[in-house]
Amino acid sequence: GAAGARSRDAYARARQVLPGGTTRVTVERDPVPRYVSHGAGAWLHDLDGRRYLDLNNNYTALIHGHAFAPVTEALQRQLRDGTAFANPTEHEIALAELLCGRVPGLDRLRFCNSGTEAVLFAVKAARAFTGRPAIAKVEGAYHGAYDWVEVSQASEPGTWGPAEAPSAVPYYRGMPEAVLGDVVTLRFNDAEGAARLIGAHADRLAAVVLDPMPSRAGLVAPEPDFLAAVEAAARRHGILLISDEVLNLRQGHGGAAARYGLQADLFALAKIIGGGLPIGAVGGRAEVMRVFDSSSGRPALPQGGTFAANPLSMVAGRAAMQALDQAALQRLEGLGDDLRRRLAAASMARQAPFTITGAASLFRIHPKRRPPREHRDAHCSPAEMAVLAELSRFCAGHGILLPRGTSGCLSTPMGPAEVDLVVQVFERFLEERADCYME
Ligand code: PMP
């Protein structure tokens, strides 16, 4: 399962110019990352001529897999006409129309270049609208690299603090105290605690930032009373609800809030809406989105970006989203249901300690006997992480890239044969490697 000679050579070169040899902390390595030569559909090819079923899909951004023909063709056409202008193009209108037409509550939107920016602008919009500085967010949940949402992201046991009032945990040394003071940490699926904490800090809270199924906090299903409690508490106190759907928009034609019955004021979108190119979008209720409106002078919240709404991302996103119709999403969900059910059954049949979470095209394998409800249950000990590392290594050795510490995802070029392959390799792992997972 280890990377080959060409990847090792590339990595040695990379270490001379990139700290640690990579430019994303999320690059998986064992200890050397696999360098990609190209991707095609569901498959990824590395420099050493090996082929892998890609269950990472650039961290869920590539819902159509690699080099999806409609996207490639749209990009080729656009490349001849120029890559980025200071002036707007019709392409941004077309993608905005498509998204506003699909996501309930998305009346207006603004484009940016990443999910980080989408969340950042959503938080700032909520502040500008309410005149308040603070946010509430879920413990463990990942929302990108804006300081306030980094608080209590991927936090470790020992830092969590009391269950009834989780600590605001700094993400890096030197994180300003002022940031920590403006973040209230909630536990996912703790309806009573969330309502109480939101109420207690209501006069300072601009927004609750909520991913309906936070991937890094376990990809655990939201309990309906939790979502209802958060929404009601926010509503009661004039606090805006931001649905971070950077990852989970792919859970339905109308996105994740629509799927789970959550009424958000603002949305952060990214990943799949760019068809594989860099993108982000902040959107929501027209009344709130007015903070960005500069048509009659300085708006409440000036926002821009050199490559915002660049036509390449716009045409790629439109081609990808047009192909992602109800039928395509239903088909993916069927495959996902089948995969999750069969992985769980394989583990159960051998009394192995794995549970499966997820929905639609997303899944996560937990090295745990009991299904997690929130970050504190989903968090893996070093021994559990070692089991996941072995599983991921085994999969790589059998031609599958299974993300180690995050969610796996299916893509539209996959079908029953690919699901069979994943199940078969997991079953072989359970048979052959009981040494590494049995207590
Ligand atoms: N929010 C969520 C829920 C995410 O999953 C991510 C990225 N994985 C982000 C925000 C940040 O997006 P980006 O990497 O595009 O900045």
C-alpha cells in the first residue's frame, strides 16, 4: 500500500520547497503521499502507473469524478474567451440563477473562491446585519480557516471542558483571546445544551454556524429535535442561522438544510458548485444579503475578490450542477445506502468493532462499536486512528483510496461494480487483519 518510487522522488523534491513537502495539511501520506498523474471518472492514476478508485474526490468536491466531459468541454470553450475580467459576465448570472432556483431560502448570492471565504463572508454578513460580534458553532466541526470558526475545530479530549458548557478551544498557538471570547461552543445533538447556551449569550451572538451533518465531527446524522432547538433559539433572539453546506449541499437537490427541514438565513456553498474548479458562494435571504448591495454607495459589508465569479469556475460549476439532477442524486443515494448497509453488515457478521455513518453519497467508517452522536464520541484515540490507518493502507494496496480521517464519498461515474469492490476489499480487511482491530 505504500507510495511508489516516482512519488518518493517527487516528495523528496517537494520537501526542498514546501514545508513538510505539501501545501495542504489534509494531504494523506504513509509516510509519502501518492502523486497523481491524472484522473478519469471514478479513477485516479498515480505517477507510478497505479490505478485507484477515488473515494476522496478532492474532499467531496468532485461529485462527477475526474475530467467529467461536460465540465471539460465548457472549460475548453471558455478558455478561448479569456479567464478572468474585472467586469461581470453572463456566466455568473446563469450559475446564480441555477443555485437560487434549487436551494430553498437562497434568494441572493455572492461568489468567492473557497468554502473558507464563503463561511467568512456569511459570518461577517450576520455581524453586519445584527450589529453583534459573536458566533456559536459546534464542537469539532470544520468550517475552513477563518479564526472564529476554527475555535474548537478538531479539538482533543482534555481540552473539551464540561459537557454542559464546552470550552472555546484555540486552534493554534497565538490565536487571539478576543477570538475565543467571541465563540460559544455547542455540542452536536445536544438540544437542551444548545438552546441554553444560545439563550445565555444571545445579546452578543450574530449567528449560529451549523453544518447539518458535520463531517469532521463524525458525519453523524442530526437529531430532529437538535436542529429544531437551535433554529428556535436563534429565531427567538434574532440570531441568524448559517447553514454551512460547503460539503453537504450534495445531500440533496435543495441541499442539506432542505433535506433536514432547517430554515437557514444564510448559506455557505463551495466544492461541488465549481465543477472541480475553485469556488465559494455566500447566499441567503434577500433582506440579509442586502448588506452586500453596493448599487447605491458603500454597503454595510464591502466584499470582493480578484477572482470572484471568474468565468472558468462559473461555466464549470454550471455544467456540473446541470448534470446533477434529481435522478443523478437519487441514483447516488441508492448506491450510498447500499454501500453503508453492506459495510455495516460485513462488520456485524464478524463482530468487528466498526460502525458506519453518513447519508446520500457520503459515508464514514468509525473504528467504534457504538454509533457516535457527536464529536466527543466520534473522536478517535491514537489506537483507533492506527486501525483507520491500517484500513486505509490495506485499501490502497487493493486499489482504493479511502480517506483515513474523514468521510468517503461516491461520484456519479460509480455504479454497483464500484460499490461491490469497496465492500469486497473491506470484507477482506476484516478477514485478514483482525489482528489490528480486535481488542
Ligand atoms: N466548511 C466545510 C463544512 C468544509 O467541509 C470545508 C472544506 N472541507 C470548508 C468549509 C472550507 O472550504 P475550502 O476548503 O473550500 O476553503
